[in-house]
Amino acid sequence: MVIVGASSGIGAEMARKLGEEGAQLFTYSRHPANGLPATARWAAVDVMAENFQLTDLPELVHGVVYCPGSIQLRPFARISAEDFRRELEINVVGAFRVLQQVFSRLKAAGPGSSALLFSTVAVHTGMPFHSSIAAAKGAVEGLVRALAAEWAPTVRINAIAPTLTDTPLAAPLLNTEEKRQSAAQRHPLRRVATPADVAHTACFLLSDQASFITGQVWLIDGGFGYLRT
């Protein structure tokens, strides 16, 4: 199993859970991940670097997940072209490059191999100040559906669209009790998502238990996207 972005948040939680299940892990991130399971290997990679390479990949890859993302919330008029390109680079182009590097190994692993990307609830539910990230993650969803059709029946690919999740990336949005309570109250389930909430579904979609699921975007959002209470 290949996890890009395993140093913290959802990626780290996935590594922990998959390690408990005995999966052999190949993890990549800019900084070493603390607490990786004994079955995990780690190598440094910066997905914003030109022509980055995933080193020491096994000949067969049964699953790959791309976790890097961004949260840059600002009014549309204050988004520069450079800001917009950066959102696309980390969320879409980085995922594209990873998938190109592992596809032949996923295909060689045969039916049952699977890929997983991450979107955001903001693609499905319009929200102020989310234009750049919603545009980038909308492209991720389009990529998932196109590749699901192209790679069938051998390789499955899906995406998860989480709501605000309590990760280091989201720390500026949850760094006071007032902010945390406000975020919780926006969700029908009245709490903020944890990395484990998302990681459990992510591991399921990568597993053989989800062998008849491909080309889908799963909302893990505490009801935020479609419910009003």
C-alpha cells in the first residue's frame, strides 16, 4: 500500500490503521512521520517539487492514496493567479503525477487494486471564500470519474470529500474553543470530524470489501452537505 502524505492527519491515521491490519506500507511525505507502524517504509518527497519521484516502489502496488491538500480560504478578489496555480499543483497535478508513477504497478497487481484521492464538501456545497480549493477539488473529482472508466475493470479509483476535519492542516480554523464550537454547530451531528472518521472509510474503499465500488465520491461530512436541522 502506498500512502503519499502519511506524516500527519488523515494519512497518518490511515497508516496506523492499515499497519494494525498487517499491510506492508510505502509512505512518502516532506517530513518523517512519527509513529509509523513497523510494516511501514518512509521516503522523503515534496509533491510541489518539479518532477518528483516516488523511490523504492514495489513491483506490485495493491493500493495508493494521495493525501496532500490545502486550505486557503480568502475572498475571490484577493486570490492571485499564483495562489490559484498552487492549489491546482498540490491538489490535482500532484495526484496526477503520483497516479502516473504507480499505474503500471496497480495494473500488474490485477483486479482488486485500488486508488483513492481526496476532494472536499465545498465542491458539493457552495461556500464563500472556497473558490480556489473548490475548483481544484472539482478537478480531482473529474479525474476520478474519468480514470474509473478508463481503468475498469482492473483498477478501481474513488474519492472522499470530507468536511472540516481536526488535522494540523485545519488547525488555524480550530485553534480556539469558540471556533471549534462554531464549526461543530454547523454540522447536524454537532461535532467536528476526526482523522479516524475519514480514515475508516478510506481504508474500506481501498479494501476488497469495496470491490464493486469505483468512480464514486463519498461525502464524510456529518450531514453538512445536504441536511439542515
